[in-house]
Amino acid sequence: MRIDLIGTAGPDGWPAPGCRCASCRRAGAAGGRGPADMLVDGTLRFGCGRPPRPRPGYRVTAIPGGWDITGPSGRLLCGGGPGRRPDPPHGAGRYDIALLDLLADPGQLGWLRRRGLVTGDTVVAAVYADHRVSSPAELARRCLLWGVTPAADGEVLTAPGPGAPGGPARVRPASRTLVLGGARSGKSAEAELRLAAEPEVSYVATGRPAGGDPDWAARVAAHRARRPSWWRTVETADVAAVLAQADNAGGAVLIDGVGGWLAAVMDACGGWSGGPDGRWRQRVDDLVGAWRDCRARVVAVSEETGLGVIPASGAGRLFRDQLGRLNQRLAGESDETVLVVAGRVVNLPG
């Protein structure tokens, strides 16, 4: 199956006519993209506002959120437009090519992979791109994390097969990624974005229970609402044990966050006034060792303490100093360390 991507943007194109947002200006500088317009095997054409019509030898099935197209040389899954998520019926088989609006919901790719409908042999492209993302460069960065192509206008996708070049090979992401950032920097959202396309994710929540704190309860609820529903949540301070089991359990692990874990250890060891003791140091060594030895894909979120004000209390200064030291040790054992500032991601060299 061959897909000619004549246009790959939303219905208004990217940049949108008359739009003066920063994203549209960057898209224009990069050459722009036209409204989504796809041609299957030189025969069946469809796009924004133009559903596919059956042609001899092709079966077009409308499904919730999109279309299932089967031709002589392969199967195509396509989202029905911006914001729409195709949901194939139970019992559907694997697709050769998938065209999805991953800006609206990257988790749909993880769900399709979880169901076995999208595999390592499926060519996946992000379509309906527009100013929901800050720039074409940011779209390309996200697509690399998800193992898909950003699908530029004029690109040709072919289903894997004898003599077919296929799509770009999925690049294996870094095994251990440390995501640093200040308060409300977007660090948790970035960590979740990185694992959105994974079929199996264990979310390790280290923060204290909400108790009677309504503000903390609201923060916890917001995090839960943002995560895909099929992610498994593990509420524990024994992060080293989770990492040790991750290789056998399968799937990726997201730890949010290291600061909450350290606070729990300080509580357990009575370290808020006396400083690190043998138990504390052992817990830290165990965590760093488990992080270093884990072969599963794992992303950890931590606060970059140097961006905050100097704490007024001795306990606050102790926590800041110990978290800073722990961040350095984890970064030293990470394949990738990034800093999130105002929602922008900066890669820190090793």
C-alpha cells in the first residue's frame, strides 16, 4: 500500500490564514503545510472534509472516529479529522499504515499498540498538524519520542513488504530519562508525553496522600485525569523495588517524583533535623543502583532545586541540598537528562 501525503495539516493549513500566533509564524518560516489530503495507491483520495469513497478493489469502513481502508496491498487506519480518535472494533486485525492526530491525543497510539493493532511493522504518521504545537521542530521532537513520522507534505508512505522501503524505522528512545524543572514548569506533562505512545506504563506516585488538603487533592486529580486510563498506578516509596521488578514485569515506568520520594525517606528515617544517617544513605544508594541497573524504559521527574528561593528553615535547606545531590547522582546514571523551563525542553549534555 502506498500513501501520497499531498497535505498533512488541519483544515485551515499550517500556518492558518490570518493567524499571527508564534506557531503559525514558525510553520510559515519552515515552508508551511496544506490541509490534509491523502491519496491511496493513486486511486482513492480523501482528506479534511472529504471522506474516502469506495473504489473497485478497496473496502472503506466507517468506524468511530475515522476510517478503516483495506486494499489489495494492505490496510490503513485513518483518523476522521482533527481531534478525532479512530476506534477499531473488537477483533480487528493489524494495520499496515496508521494516520493519526497525535497532537489531540498521543495516548491513542499507546492504546492501539496495547491492542496489537499497531505493531513494530506498522508505519505511523502524525497528520492534521496545526498550531496546537509550538513549531514544526517541536512536532518532530515528539514524533521521535513516539516512534512515528511527522509526515511532511509530499512525503510518500509505503506498507512494509517485499521490495517496499516502508516508513522510518522506530528509534529506540533513551532507557533512563531524568526530567528536571521548577514548580509549574511543565516537567510532569513532559514526562507523561514521552511515554504516551507506550502500550504498558506503570506510574509510580511517590507523593503523600491528599488527606484533608483540598489543594493537594486537586493537583493529584489533575495528574490522574491527564494520564491514559490503562496506565497502572503504584503508590509507594519503595521505588528501588519497582525498578528491580520492571525488567520482568515489562512495560515502561514513570516516577513522579524524586522529591516526593526523598521527603518520604526523610520522614521514615527521622532525618529532618539530624541529617542523613546510615539508613538514609542506604536508601539513596539503593535507588541510584536500581536506576542504573534497570533495563526497562524509565522516566523520572524531579525538582530542580537551584531555581527556587532559599528556604527559611533548616529542614528546608537540608531537603534542598540533599535533593540537589540526588539529582546529580541520577543524572550521572541517566541516558538523557532534560530541563523543562516554561514548558520548553532543554537537553542537558552528558
